[in-house]
Amino acid sequence: MDRYQFEDLISEYLEGSLSQLRRTEFEEFMSANNDCSLQVESMRQIISSLNSLPKLNTSPTFMSDLMRRVETAKIAEPGSDIIEKKIPATLFGFTPAYAGMIGAVLIAIIVVAFELIPNQPGQINPPSVIAKSEQQQVLPTTTTQLAKGELEAPDSTTAPKTLPDHDFQDQMILVND
Amino acid sequence: MNSPYIYTDEELIARFQKGDEQAYVELVNRYRDRLLNFAYRFVNDEEQAEDVVQDTLLKLFTHRHYYRNIAKFSTWIYTIAGNLAKTELRKRKRHKVTNLSQMGRQEQEYELPATEAETGQKVDGHYAGKQIQQAIQMLPLHFRTVIILRDIQELSYEEISNIVDVPLGTVKSRINRARLQLQKALKDLK
């Protein structure tokens, strides 16, 4: 046991909560070091002095002062008129500002959701202005062109590539000749 | 078991929670002096200590439904008083800093340490009490709390552990270290 370990155990020694083995070790160290036994005795006296410090009593007006404050607190307790008047008006449990904000967010969600609903057959979808104008530009052009016979076969460059039949026919004529 | 009271503290608070205000008065009478001594050793000012006790007992009235019968009533009330005492000390510290900064060098007063009772002697009487009180004020708050609760209020280690909300082993260690520091402080004050 060293000095630090000894000091750590002084309170436990004085309160009698050390094990027998530890107690013997403690006492052996104490008897070998005279200042250690002085330190233990000094601590014993400090504890005793703390226990016997003069006790204070509350002032004679303590109880009446407290009861006055209690009466004031009673008036302000929940359920009293004062408290109820202080509670701000709410809308579905929210203050007006929060209710307004939540309402605006809900409306925004509904509008966006409505925009995203796909077209149903036989049902006019209220599409966006851009989508509407695109349809109007494409459809009438093709129908009028068909009516006038202006619509030509697709260009060979743009048409899908097929095998050139006439080339084979020419070659076959040459072979027959 | 050997309690001189008909009702335990826990029974009284239960009655008070059901609306029996007489139970509140009984609790106040049981605890007002105990709490005053605790608060006084903490803040070192009798008037401020009484304010702390008033606030604690008022809180007992207004926050009675916060008490749950899982802890001892004494633990709960000492926790409230301890917190209020610490708040009072913090307030005073701020106030003191402001006052000192406003004072001139000549105006500052210093309390000279006592020179009579020596460490190792049996200290009793007013002067020794004052010296011990002075030494307690030199302890850090976490040491001051546990030493007051243990050696002045004579609470058990378990109760102190619940009040300061630290493990039992830590409480024991803090009390021992607080006593060692008190010993040193008293030696320095000699």
C-alpha cells in the first residue's frame, strides 16, 4: 500500500466499511507512518465537527411568507381564469400562423399531384398549357397534309433500309443474256 | 421504523397530490429547517438560504404532480433545493463580478483567515464553526454538495447517489476527497 491508496481508504476505514484484510493492511501502514495516524485522527475530528455544527432555524415569518406565495401560485395554477386567458387561440390544435403554413403546403401538394395524373381515355385531362399547344401544333398539320395529298413517301435516307429488288433483276437479265 | 411521525413523507406527498393541503403543511414543517441548513452551508448567507428554501417549498406546491413514488421524497426535495442553491450561487457570481469591476482598488474588502482553531484540534463553538464554513466554501461545488449531504445532513450514500445522480462508488470517492481537501483547507486557514 502506498500513501495515495492509504488516503483513498481513510473514509471507509473511519466508517468501518473496509474488509478485514484491507483493514489490517491499512492499520499496518498507519502504524509504520506516524503522520498517517495523525491524518486519520484529524479527519475523524473534522467529520465530528461537521456533524456538530450549529443548526439554523427558519425565521418566524417564514411560514406566513410561504403561504402568501402559495396563495398567489394557486391563482396562477392551470384551470384558473388567468391561465385560460393567456392561452392563444388555436386552429385544430395549431396556432394561426402554423395552420396557415400547413394549409398552403397542402394546397401546393394537391395542385402538383393533379398535374401529374395521366390522361384517361374519353376524359379531358387538364394538362399544362405547354402540352396543349404541342398537340394543337402537331395534329392539324398531319391531317391537312393528308387531305391535300402533299404527304409523300418517306425519304430513302430517312426511310428504313430494305434490300434493293431491282438490282437483283438487272443482274439476272445479264446472266440470262 | 422508529419514525416519530404517523405518516411517512411518501404517504404525505401522496395525500397532497390528491388535494390534502394539510399534508403539504406537514411536509413543510418537516423539511424547512433541514433544507435551510443544507442551503446555508451551500450559499453561505442566511437570507439567501431562506429564499432558496422558500423557492424549494413553493416548487413542491406547484410541481407536486411531478413527484413519482419511485424515489424517496427526501431525495426529490434535496435535488430541487440543490439545483436552486446552485442557481443562486451562479447569480451571485455574476453579480460579484459586476460589483468588483465597479469598485476601486481601495474599496475592496478582504476577509482575513481565522488564526485560532487548528486542524487536529476538536473544533467547536462559533469561531470554529465559522472556520469550517469558510473551508466548505473553498471546495468545488461537486465536493461541497456531497460533504454537506453526508456530514451535515447525515444522508446515506444511496440517497446522495440519487440526489447528485452519480454512481455510489463515485459518491464515496468524492466524499473522501472532499474531506481530504477540507483538511487541507483548514490547515491553510490555520
